[in-house]
Amino acid sequence: MRIRKISYLAGLAISGVIASQAANATEGGGSTYPMGAENYLTGVLPPPGLYPLVYLNHYSADKIKDNNGNDAAPPNFKVSADVVAPRLIWVTGNTLLGGQVAHALILPLVNLDVRAGASSQSKTGIGDLTITSLALGYHYNANLHSIVALDIFVPTGRFNKTEMTNIGRNYWGIQPVYAVSYIDPAGWNADFKLMYDFNLKNTDTNYKSGQELHVDYSLGYGFKKNWVVGVGGYAYKQTANDEQNGVTVANNKGQAFAIGPSIKYDNGKGMFVTAKWQKEMNVENRAEGQAFWIKALLPF
């Protein structure tokens, strides 16, 4: 049972795709949001229309950190996950409170492999759905933009409390979002996406994960026409304790920080591609690993 609990996976995904992480820090150590998913241009809404986005992600980890940041992984622990997450954004052309109105959906496909001790398991399937119920986009000038939004995580991914590996979280989540982007094709570029998660109870396990504060960020410089190069990653802190059967779970709050190189290509006609690699560090009560992300917008 201890091996199954500790290896209850390492979290990976894209907005709603999850494979739980360590033994502590929210249920299974994972989150409904895939930390570090966003990159350059995260705070900018395009003109009215339908826009298909796709996220590609590979995550791997062979460490689990405890409440003091020490190694706590069982022997032979390793987790890897590959995600393809299409996202459809609808910018309506309407305005509300002075901002562009937009809505979005994202539904990921996940392949997850986990090994711990003598046990291993692999799963492929649809993850949890993320609905951006309302987003408001603001354009202050040619360089500075922001978005205020509300995301809802819907437990559409498969979950079985008796199994070692789960792609779905099996609980609803609500996430207010504020994102801001500064864009200069021939200068500094900066992006900041602030999120706060309210997690509802997993009724199959009677477990309620604590609230979570996290930020995706990027900073780069436009060194050549259409290209930006810099760094990106995320910062994460669990702000409230978990509850199991109505009782507080002590000493299990998670934290992490990730950073790595980041690059963007923008053709100037509405299409862009970003890519980054990020390494996790300063981790507590979660898996510690690395991730590679690609995000592409292909307008039609």
C-alpha cells in the first residue's frame, strides 16, 4: 500500500490532464492545472474569430521530495508522460466591462507510464476537460495587454481509487486567472499568468485538496525579426491544507519552482510557436522532474 500511495504518480498535463504526483501535497501530489504550460503571449487575446491552439508536452521524473525537501521516492521510481492537448478559443467580438469577450475549451490526450519498486503501470486516455467560461481581454497599447478569466476543471478523465495510475483527478476545480503580456519585437518581452485554485472534494476517496497559488512566467528579448529568446517556467505554493474524511492533513503542503530556456517564433500573420524546457527545483511534497513544452497557434 505504501508503494502504491507514494507512486500515485507524478503530475503532468495541460489544463486538466493530470497524473498525480507524490504521496503528499494535494491528493496524490498533483494539480488540476499543468504547471508551466504557458509561455510567451499568454496575456494577449487575438481579434474576433475561432483559433485552434495545440500544446505538446513531455514530462519525466525520478525523484519525490518530502516536507523537508529530502528524497522520498521508493526504489526504482520513474514516471513519464506525453500529452497532446488541443484547445479551441472563441473570441466573440462582444465586449464586457471594456474587455473583449472570449471562451475556450481544452481536452487533452495523455499517455502515462509509472514504475515504483516492483510495480509498474501504463495508461492512455482522455484527461480532464478545462472550460474557460469567460475571459476578458484588454489592450492598453501596442505593447501591453492583459486577460482576466475564470477556468473550470471538469473531471472527465478516468479515475479508479484502487489503481496505481490515474489520468483524471476525479474532482471539480475553479481557477480565477490574471495574465499580462508585454510585447516588443525588437526589445524585451515579459509574460505573467497568476492563478489560484479552489479544489472540490473527490467523492470516491472523501479527500479535499488544499487551495493552490501558482504563476507561469516568461522573460525574453527580440534579438531578430519574429524571434524571441529567453527563459520561462513556473512558481507554485500550496496555501491551504488538505482534508481527509473532514480531518486536516498536516505537513503536506507542496511547493516548487521551475526555470529553463524558452523561445518563440511569430510569423507576424497570426501564427506563432513557442518551445521551452524547464527543470523543477526547491520542491516539497511533490515529484521533481523536467518538462519540455511546445505551444502553437494556427489560425484559420
